[in-house]
Amino acid sequence: MGFKRYMKIQIFLSVILLTACLHPISEEAREQVVPQTTFAMVSENPSAFLDQQLLLGGVIVAAEKKDDGTVLEIIEWRLSRWGEPAYLGDEVRRFLVKSKQSLDPTIYEPGVLVTLAGVVLGQETRLLDQHEYTYPVFELNEIYPWKSPFRYGIHRVYGPDYPYYVGRRGHSNRNPYDSSYSIYPYTQYWYSPAVYQSRE
């Protein structure tokens, strides 16, 4: 291997590593997070943690446009140390995020992974699959949508972490065996949105 080619590979790998390690939420927002408070604690008793800010991750399953902004329904995913939604926990928990600003529905659509900072507002009970479900409610402070060739949680017959391939830049391809499919891993356990974005 030539020296120039070796150096190009090293630079490329360094860029990927640095990109993957950059946190998507600003340092200012992260400094307001209460590290001792977990989402599991808030989920059990939201009223005990009012006005506390948490760092959260998950997949959007619904986006409601309101007169005063947007409400996102999100299934929680565990975050990596760099703030990337890494995997779905054993307990599939949901929460609501209220934004005072209108969020772009072409970006914040069902199936998109997000990382966000939100302040606990309380709780709200809604019907979920014909049963009452109590959602912890957060006010949005900051949010980051992950670019990905996959969408999650949009299959009614599969699990909420089942990946649905949509291709690069929104070109719809139902699965990795389509002719235009590129080589991407097929599960969140060995697919990294951060690394994918470094290739864009």
C-alpha cells in the first residue's frame, strides 16, 4: 500500500471517529441536564421531577401539528455515551414532546431517530391500542434528527425496532435486496447513524 493511500485512509477514519464522537446536543443544553434523574424514574412519577431537564433519545412514531407548535410521540431508545440512539430497552416506553415551534414534518416524520433535551412538564393519558396509556410529557429545548437510510417503528406486525430501508435521500426501497440498495447493516445493533452521516 502506497504512503499517500495509507494517509488518505487514516484521515478518513479519523474524520469518521471525530464525527461519531461529537455530541448532537449543545454543551449549554447538556449542562442543564440533571444526571441523577433517569427517564425510567420520570416515567414512573413525572410529577416528582417537574422542571427538570433530561437528555432523551428515541424514534418518532407520530407528529401532530398544533396551532401553538408540534407534539411528537416518541418510543424511547437508550443513548450511547455520545448521545446516539443505540438500542431499544427491554421496556418499550413512550413519551410526548411539545415544541412551541412548528417542526418540519418532512424531517420529523414517523420512523426517524432523534436525540433531544427536554424539560418535564407532567403527564398525559391517551388511548394506545384501545387502552389508556400515561405518557410523560416534556417541553422541547433542543432536538437533533439523525440522518439514516432506515426508518423504525413503522411496522405494525414487527417489533418497534424493526428497520425499514428507505434508501439515501428518501428514495424508497423496501428492503436491502432492491437493486439500488447500498451496503448498510440491517439492524440498529451494528448500524451507526453517526458513521452514516460522516459519509454524507
